[in-house]
Amino acid sequence: MNRPYLRRDDIAGILLMAVVLAVLAFILLFFPQAGQQNFGFGPEWQCARMEKGDPICVRLVDKSAPNRDAPPKDAPR
């Protein structure tokens, strides 16, 4: 079986694709937050990735909104 020899352009193309794939793998491994950050939740949620397991998401509190759980200011303690 005769195999064709690789020409200079073939080797350059292979090396170029290897470099592109290596850069892409580097970005995905070392900068995981560059992808989807809120895991499908709205902008009022903040999520953190865990090394093992699912991400933990918390809903951000609007500081200007009144606190419904707090007792009124004039209520006796």
C-alpha cells in the first residue's frame, strides 16, 4: 500500500490546528468562568463553581427593597 508523503503545507496545517486546539484547551481549563456564569438563572443570581459537585447559586438581595421578614421599626422587642 502506497501512502502519499506529507508536503510542507500539510505539516503546516497540522501544526496550526494543533496550536489552535491547544490554545482553546488552555482557555477552557484555566478560565472556566469565561463561559456561562449564571447556569441558566437570571442576572439577579450569583453562582460559584465547586471543584467537585454542582455549582452553588444564591439570589442577590436588593438593598433598596424593604425587608419583609424584619419586624417594623416601632414594634416592641
